[in-house]
Amino acid sequence: MRKTVFTGTGVAIVTPMFPDGSINYEKFGELIDEQINNKTDAIVVCGTTGEASTMTDEEHVEAIRFCVERTAKRVPVIAGTGSNDTGYAIELSKEAEKVGADAILQVTPYYNKTSQRGLAAHFNTIADSVNIPTILYNVPSRTGVSIALSTYEELAKNEKISAVKEASGNLSLAAETAAHTDLDIYSGNDDQLLPFLSLGAKGVISVSSNIIPRQKHDMCELWFAGKFKEALELQLKYLDLENALFCDVNPIPVKEAMNILGKNVGECRLPLIRSEQAKIDKLTAELKKAGLL
């Protein structure tokens, strides 16, 4: 039977860095505790926002292990273990399961891309290699390929595949997936949370939760309680801020915003570099407008 991994807000947590680019685990632990104390419903570690693409294998597994141990079963931990190399994704996924992750997040293969039949084979092979649920991650703006409805229908036959993080921005595809499969759906875009919830989504995997964790949780909680007007008011209140968090390549702006707020998470690793001052000024203005500064 298909297992729901979480309901509500899962934070796509940043990976804090020291000036030399190494992972600041003390700060990482503080961020994890802050998220859980503010009602975040799941931690997504080593995703796009966590800069997994520039981690060594050892760092990748250690970051997942640390997150699992620090979370201590208070909320589920979802480990990003995707790759455009199916075999490598399997290796990482097995390691994530070994250190205690509750689920894995699998991005569509990038650069080499593959066909829709190839996507189905890729995801099914990875999901079948572990005993924890798989969440698919559809983000064509980064990978150059989108999962088609027919492929979702095929993948939904595999009960080890639990859900999809739909970050295509395509509400019609989300609606069709909800209508034609029993996969759980999570919005992959913060600004589309309420439209996704109206289609029956279970919640969101969120970048903005790094700076507004309680508010993001509350948007979901209010919606599920039938308080649609209040949920909408929150969504709209933070909409400009959430848009500003994508004024540059993610996770550059969210790390900038966290540093402005005094969280001292460090900079991104190359090839990502600090934003221009105009963008930092825009972030500062939106943080002030949202009452966070």
C-alpha cells in the first residue's frame, strides 16, 4: 500500500557553510531544530536548495546521516539522492536508507535527459532498489525534461513510488496527475501552494520555509482546517517575498536572506556566487515589508 511521507510543509533546507566552503554542522543542527520548533512537517536534505550537486559522496551521506540523527524521528527526513546516472542514484539511495532516511527524492535526469520510457525505467529501478518511499521531482527548468501524464500513470503502478514534487509550474499537469493517479502531490513552487492544495495536494516542499517556517506550516494547516480565507491571506502576504527569493539562482537568494536575518549560513559554493547589491537590497526591502526585519 502506498505510504504518505508527510502532510503540510517540508523545508528544502539549506546547507550552511563555513567561509572555506566546508559544511557548518553546528549551524546545520540549529537550523534543523528551528524548523521543527516552528512546526515544519518534514526536512528535505541534500536537495537543490541544499547544494547537493557540489557535495562529495562522503559529504552527501554525512549530511543525510547528521540530519537524521539531529531530527531524531521528530519529523520525517527526505533525502535527495537523484542523479542522471541511475546506478549512482541507487548507490546514494541505499546509503540514505542505511543511515535512516524516511524517503528519497529523485529528480528527473538532467543533461542526458532520456525519453519518457527511459524516465519510467529510471525511476522504477531506483524505487525498487530500496525499502523506503520514493518521491519524484519534476523540475524541467533545471533538467530539460518533464514527466508526462502517461509516465506518471505508469509510475503510479509502483507502490514504492509515493508522491511527486511538481515544480514544473504546470497546474494543468498537477490537476491531471491528481485526476488520473493516486500519487501524493507536493507543490514544488512556494507561490503555487494554495492552487495545489485546491487540487488535493498534500502540501509543499518549500524554499521560503527556511525563513518563514511557522507561516508556511500555517498556510497548510489553515487550508486543511477549512479556513481558506485565512490561508489565502497568508499566501498573499508573503507572495512578494517568496518571489524575491528567486530573483537569482536558487539557493543564492535564500542564503542571502538568511544572512540578512543574522542566521549566518555562509555563501554558496562555486559556481554559484553572491547576488548583485541591487538584488540584496530587494531582498532586504521585502524582508522588512514582511515584518521579518
